[in-house]
Amino acid sequence: MRTKRGMTGVPTASLAGGATRPVVGAMALGLVSKAVGLGREVAVVTLLGVQDYTDSYFATSAVILWVQNWAFGALSLSLVPRMLREHPSKRLALTTKQTRVAAAIGSLAGVALFGVFSSVEKLLLDGRAVLGPAEAACLAGAIPAIAVGGVHYSRVISTPGGILRGAGALLTGNSVGIILLAGAMALGMSRPLVLPAVLLGSQIATTIALYRLRAEAEAPSFAGGPGGLARGIAATTVENIGFNVNAVIHQGLAGRLGPGAVSVNAYVMRLVLVPLTGLLGPIQQRLMQKYAAATRESGAVLAIRVGVFGLIGGVAAALLVLGAWLACRGFLPAHFREAEIGWVALGYAVYAGVLFCNQSLARWFFSQGTGWVYTGVLLGAYVSSAALKVALLEPLGMMALPAGAILAEGLAAGVMLSLLWKAVAKPGSTARRSPSA
């Protein structure tokens, strides 16, 4: 195995060799997984349409989205680098400990959501209460399953081959979701209960698949590098709380546009973001491994290049999405044929590129133990995003939602790219200092 010397002069293992094939395979498998999830969303649109209970599901599941982003994204920002610094023999013990913590926190969060569900629903739907205790229990029960799954996902993706296996586990979860949706409709399940029950079942299936993979993902350990797992998780948690508040505001503003607006906005956003995240996710996971093996300067240069690629890719994706919408417009349900929906879809495609840029940059900051820099920048972006959406809602309608997100995330991307450029040009800058500096 090849080695190179890091900033401390300690030889560190390289992950470069033989990593391309698993990552490309994971991208392909991720696209298949997302395509299955996309098929599920299309089936939901076809079978359930735009109803009061779909409005309620998409609005209240913003909490579930936060847990998913934290467990499968933000948590890995700190946990994967820590895994890579541990000897393979110690990783199982670390995983077990973090699993217990995640299960406890997830269970408490689930109970809390169930207790306040009705109030959250009324807050987001302008006083409407649609879903009952059974639907609330399904949504609340998904939270501990997601939290535990995220811990095992972080361990699995700590090696290139694990990225491919992790994509397979996510495909399993999405496939189970399709089967459950078909079964629920065939058995005549109560329509409002269908989406929460499918979500719960698919999340449990994903967690079980990841758990069974936990002993297969081993990678060499890397010497040196900043520590502070608790500090890193605290930074990601604070950032994700900000994200969650912003997502709730996002859904609440959609609810102000009238009945059905929450569902239409959620359908469009998912139909655009789901395929793009399937393609880009394995790249971000590979970046965490590359940053762990790189010097700080080379890692910063890589982060800048990938970030710029994300911005350019977002524009290209927007053009593809707009073309696809124009080509398929005549076959879409009536709610989705209006010209405004095409612009909303284009906006979410650009947002996907900017989001990929920011998340790629985040992985560099967390690999260097400076995650609080990223957290501070993103909290500022979330405040700006909420303010912009409120200001633009009346003149732009639904288009205000992606527009506000793009402007705020774009500002955050500019700030982080400038910090990285400073890290490359001026050794000893804030963005390059370790926590002990």
C-alpha cells in the first residue's frame, strides 16, 4: 500500500489506488436506488394526487428530513474521519457506542414528535389538522430507525468498497418502500396512513441492511489529524437544527400559498433533487476519504475544484431539468403543467448544484477539525434564506422558495470558497488551524 507524509511528517496511507471502480459502481447503484425512489414518488402522485393528507405528510415530514440529513449526512462529517483514524479492530466498539447514543436520542426525539405532532401540523398548515395518532406514530417511529441507520452508514462508507455496499443498502430500503406502497394500496389501507407507513417500513429495512454490512467495511487507519468527535458532532447538530428550522419555514411558506401548494412544491423538489443526489452522493463520500489521506493544502485545493464543479454542474442540471419538463409537459397532471412549475423545477436543479458545492466544502472543514467555521457560515445562510423567501413570496409565488435557497446557499458558497482560497494562499489562516491552535 502506498504511503505519503502528512503535515505532521507521519506517514499516512493513501486511498487512491483501486478506488475508482467502487465509486463509479456506487454512483450507478445510487442512481438505480434514486430511480426506484423516484418511481415511488411518481406512483404517489398518480395514486394519491394532491390532497389535504399529502399536504400534512410533506409538511410534518420536514422533521424526518432533518433526522435523515443529520444521520446520513451531517453525522458522517465527523464520524467517518474518526473511523479512519481508529485501528480497524476498534471501529466496532466505536460503532456500538455511537449506536446506543443514537438509539437513545432517536427514541426520545420520536416520543417528543408524537407528543407535539398535532401542534406542529396546525402550525405548518395554517391551523388545519388532518393526520391522526396512527400516522403520527409511524412518523415518530421512523426517527430512531433513521438515527441508528446513520451510525452504521458512516462506518460502511469509510472505505471505497463500502460506498458501493452502502448504496446497495439504500437501494434495498427504497425497493422495500415500493413493495410496501403497492401492498398498502392493494390491501385498501387508509389513504392518509399510506405514506407514513411506507416511510417507516423503508427506513427500518434500510437500517437492517446497513447493520448487516457493519463488519464488512474495513479500511486502513490514518495517523495524525485533528480529533474532537464530540465537538464535530456538536457542530453538525447545531447546523442541522438551523437547517431544520429553515425547512419548517420553507414548508410553512408553501402552506401560505393555498391548499395543495405544499404537496406540489414537495413533489417538484423531490423529483428534481432525488436523481441528482443519487449521482453526487458517492462523490461526496469519496471526498471524505480523500481529505483524510491528503495534506491540508492539497485537500483545500481539491475542495475548491470540486466546489466550482458543483456550481457549474448545477447550471447544466437546470438546463436538463427544464428541457425534460418541456418535453414531458403534455403528459403531466394538471397541477404540474403551469409555466411557474417549470421555473420552480429549474430553480431546484440550480439549488442542487450549490448544495453539492457547500456539502463538498463542508467535508474539508470537518476533516480539519474546523467544522464550527462551516456551521457559522451556514447558520448565517439559513437566516438569509428565510428572510429572502418571506420577502419574495408575494411577488414570485412558489418560485420564491428555490430562489431564496439559491441566493443564501450561493452566498455561503462564496464565503467558504474565499476561506479555502485563503488557506491555500496564506499558511496559518483561520480555516487551516487545528482545534489546538
